[in-house]
Amino acid sequence: MENVRNMFQIMSRNFGLLSEQCCDSCCGQEVSLVQSHILYEINRQHNPSMQDIAVALGMDITTFSRQVKTLADKGFIKKSPHPSDQRITILSLTPEGLTVENAINLTVNTQLNGVLSTMSEFERETVLRSIQLFNDAMQRSATCCVPPK
Amino acid sequence: MENVRNMFQIMSRNFGLLSEQCCDSCCGQEVSLVQSHILYEINRQHNPSMQDIAVALGMDITTFSRQVKTLADKGFIKKSPHPSDQRITILSLTPEGLTVENAINLTVNTQLNGVLSTMSEFERETVLRSIQLFNDAMQRSATCCVPPK
DNA sequence: TAAAATTATTTGCATTTTGCAAGTATATAG
DNA sequence: CTATATACTTGCAAAATGCAAATAATTTTA
């Protein structure tokens, strides 16, 4: 059993730094890293509620509530009432929010593809397949990757 | 060009959640996630200065300085003067700090190995080799993974 | 070699983020 | 209908953040 954590820690840190940089360079200081995660996740899910996104990101709901308010005030997120349950708020990106999310997405992808371009075609495909494999395995695991509490 | 960010984003988030959980379960509220990163990095480098660690983690030096103070007060870190340059502070883990770091490391590794154990031997090796490959490629890249500013 | 510029770290703020406890509002169960 | 549960918001108070400025120790340079 080698030290697996090492590799993940480094990868994770690098990706985090990259994301932060992209986040800055795309849209100035308009959105923080956590806010970009929120935009990302709203864009990925289908008509998500507040809970859905907060759970997916493993964020405390009260902190999340405030971040959503900030993003809504900035005009990047729209909060709509659930049609049949008035307690629930459905989140969606506004056109401006989508623009920001797309800009970040493009920049991150460009950076990552730049890194991947230094590999052979075979290596590149192996790497991508591996990450998918690992994500699937994480998904299957019950004990880990469950948001705290 | 597929959406590479997706995979990394998910992997990174999962690993982050896992680390946070491990951090909690190992040592209660004794150390936060960022503090665990600091312990990790000090343990990895050889006689690192404050700058070394702050840069490696992409942290603002002033925030870092305070976190180091907190960890030193908790007795997990020792600050020693550099032998030939009095401006520099060399960081090291105390025995207690090392114990905490080892506990976190063990827990994270155990969790990760649990996830990996659901794969075939071949898949597992491919995944680990891939991550190493990717980290190396990140290392080579000049444009990305450079701490902001 | 003395003043100027550089480097490493710390401190003073003011802002932002965080999370627990408690509150409000809506829906469901008994 | 009352009681309980669910979804979200607010009131704090603590922690984390980062810029500007301070301090302290080297180097550079004129």
C-alpha cells in the first residue's frame, strides 16, 4: 500500500490553485472560488433546490444561504419558488450567471487541456478514463465522500 | 475536447470532503482543513521556511503567518531561526504535530484504499499511475498551477 | 561603508466567511 | 386541528482573509 493520499493531495491542490486563478482571470474579482463552485453545481443539476446544491457541495446550509443571496444580488442566480411546495426555492443561473460560469469553464478546460497536451494521446486517454473510474468508485463508496453530518 | 473540468471538479470535491471528514474524525476540532494542509506540507518538505510552505499552498503570507501561530500555540509546530539568516523562520512538526499528521494521513489513506479496493488490480494500478502522470504534467506546465500573484 | 533597496515575517485593521442556535414559514402526520 | 417535520433565513460571535504598513535582517549600490 503506497501513499495514495500524497498523489491526491497534490492533484487536488493544483486543481484548486488553477481554478482560483481561472476564476480571477475570467471575471475579475466578481466571484470567489466557493461562489464559482455554486454556479458550477447549479448549472449541472436540473432545477435544484437550495438543499440539493448545499448537500452536493457539502456546505453548511446557513453559509450557503448567504452565498446564494450574494450571488442573487450580483444578478448571477435566480431564486424561484417551487410550484407545489412553497418552502422550497429553486435555483437557476441568470444569463449573466451562465456567462460567468461558461467563461470559468472555458478557462479551466483550456488550462487543463494545455496540461494534457504534453502527454501522448494514449496517456491522455488513460488519465481521463482513470479519473472517471475513480469518481465512479467514490460514488459507490458509502463510507466516504459523504458530506459531513 | 470533452469537458475535462467536470471530472477534476468532482474528484477534487470528493477528495476535499473526504479529507475534511478524516480531519474531523482523527482529531476532533483540533485542526481545521487548512491547518491539516499546513501540517502535511511541513512534513513533506525538508527544513522549510514560512515562505516555502505558504507558496506551496498558494496561501497569502499574512494569513499563513497567523495560522502558523495558532498551530504553534497548540503545540503542533515548532518555529526555529535559520542558522545563517535571521530573517527566516524554519518550520517543523513537534512530536504531537507529527502524531496528528500521521493520524490524518492514515485515515485518508485508509479511506482512499477502501475506494480503490472496489477496483481490479489492473484498474487500481492504472489509476494511480495516471494521477502521477497528471501531477508530473502539471509540474511541467508553467502557465498553470502557479500560486496566484 | 553608509544609505537604499530587497527579503522574511508580523501586526493593524476592516471585511468576509463560517456555523450554531433560534426564528419563520410551509407542508405533512396523527 | 394540533404536533412534527422540512426548507430556508437571521442573529450572533468566532474564525479566516488580505491589503497596507511596520519591523527586522540581509544585500546592493553608489
